[in-house]
Amino acid sequence: MSKLTPLHSCHRAAAARLVDFAGWSMPLHYGSQIEEHHAVRRDAGMFDVSHMLPVDVGGPEARAFLRHVLANDVARLTEPGRALYCCLLHAEGGILDDLIVYRLADERYRLVVNAATAEKDLAWLRAQAGGHAVTIRPRRAAEARADDSLAMLAVQGPQARERFWMAFPAAHAATVALKAFSACEWAVGHSVWLIARTGYTGEDGFEIMLPAAEAPEAWKRLLAAGVRPCGLGARDTLRLEAGMNLYGQDMDESVSPWDCGLGWTVDLRDGNRYFIGREALLARRQTREFVGLVLLEPGVLRAQQKVMTPLGEGVITSGGFSPTLGRSIALARLPLAVEPGSSVRVDIRGRLLVARVVKPPFVRHGQVRIDMAAPDRC
């Protein structure tokens, strides 16, 4: 039986189409995936992301521990409230997961890891914690005590912050100056909410971590403020347009950060910092370009379709229809030196269809970010 988030009753009341995702009952859409996508690009939408796992890491050696297990360097979080996108690697340099880490205080951090890898990540972190003075505390309903469990809401879109403040006017003073990729703790009565200006859609907004018992009322207040509920379907098309990787499709344990466009998350500047996977990454050169594709003919790009280029064969890792662009797009791993602006052919059910190579993102902050002109046909 699928696990239920604290907002499950809200989804049922809104007539959501529920599906199993990573063992959780989650809304795919609430009637129209396309309309939900456009709501986030043009106004404000909200997602239940309580299936993801917040993990609090604390103690006198929390910073040293995270510098050991993460490829990006939490030493860059020079003050509380800063956030960092990171990869969790195994010793051979493959990606166990991608995550966000927040520095909450000098000896207190919070990681947010993916739902599908949560149990694996938690076990990995605990296995690496031996010998470190750290505590590792999961904060999701399936792993935490009921009174310690958090729910997570993402409110995204050009009007997301304003609508959040309509729903929670007392939060305005604490969050109005919040910069991108930062967070603050907001006291609400006897509770503390973490409000972060991060997201997975290519739009502005907030991600809110709050006590699970308070989530349904927060959802209702956001609804009353005009925020539209959105499901996993829109979340996927939005992140694809934004050129954001999805774990299990665009990268996994067999892929290094070099080959999936995440080399920028590997911090090698401190030569004295050992992190798991460092030696392997230094010895493991990039073998693939991670690029975007725009299909120039009728059809739909999907994961695992082969891509034919003048330099050899590649593969699509994520693909689908872009509601903003009105055509099919994809992320792909192609041979090195395939350049944006060139044309390739994608094998779609035995037909070789022309696509343009572009540099992601396709769309950010409601604006098309790629050249839509067609290349010479190959």
C-alpha cells in the first residue's frame, strides 16, 4: 500500500488523479496538467512535495561530515540561511542522489533528498557517520515520530511570493528580503517553519517545510489566496523546460557529474578536502555532452530514444511535450563536441526525425531562453 502525505485528504477533496510515485500516493494532476503548467509559468501554483525526505544533520562535526560526504563544499555556506545544490557520490564517482543542503546554524544543517532514494540515502549517511560527532535525524512521516514529522509545500510562479504573503501576511517581514537559494526560519506560534527561496520549476517562489499537522490548513489558506494545486505531471514538464535533472533518468549511480551537466557542483578548490568520490572524479574524464534538444518535426521525444549525430550515437535521458514552447523537447547525453545550433536525428519508432541541439534551460522565469530558429537539415 502506498504511503500517504499529510495532504492526502486535501488531494482527494480536490478530485486529484492519484498515482503511486516512489511508494507514495501522489497527485498526477487535478484535471488538467497543461493548465497547471501554465498556472506556474504565468501566476502561481503549489505542489505537495512531502514525499521528499528532510534530514537534519547536527553536532560539533556536522560541517566536517558534510564536507566529507558531499561533492560540493558546505564551507561555501558562510552564514545561516544559505543553501547549496549538491551531489552525493559513491567512491567510483557515480551519483547516489542530488539534494539541497541548508545551513540553519553553526552546527545545524538540513538536507532534502529525493523520495525514490530516501531510504538508500539515509542508510548511506548513517554508514558514513561512524567516527563523526554528528546526529542524523529524518523528518518525514514514514521515518520520524508523528510530532517530529514535516510536510513540504512548493509555491512557484511569478506571483507565488505575493500570494503566499496574502495567505500568511505575518511572514512578509521575515521573507521579503530573502534572496535566491537562501532560507529562513519563521516562528509561527509554537512552531517553526523553514521557508526557502528554492524550487524545481524555473520560476520564483518559496518551498515551505512545516509541521505535518499544520499542512492541511496551510494548503487551504494558499487555495483561498488563489494558488492553484499542481501535480507531478506539471512538475515534470516545468523542470524539463527549466533544464533541471531528474534522478533516475538524467543521472544515477552509473553516471558521473561530468557527463550529466553537473560538473559545476563538484568543488575541487580546497586541495586538502577529501570527499567521497574525489579521486575517481579526478581520474574520470568527461565522455558526454549534456545538452537540450528541440524536435523540429511532429512527434514526441522520450527517454531512451537514440540520437544520431555526425560524431556518433547518443541517448535522450528525459523528454516530453513543452507546453510553453508548443513542441517536444528533451535532455540528452551526446558525444563530446556536439555543439548547440547543430542538428541531429532522433530514432522515434524507426523514423529518424530532425532535432536542434540547444543549451538548457529552455525556459526560465517565463521567458524562452533558446534560439527557436531551425538549423540546416542534416
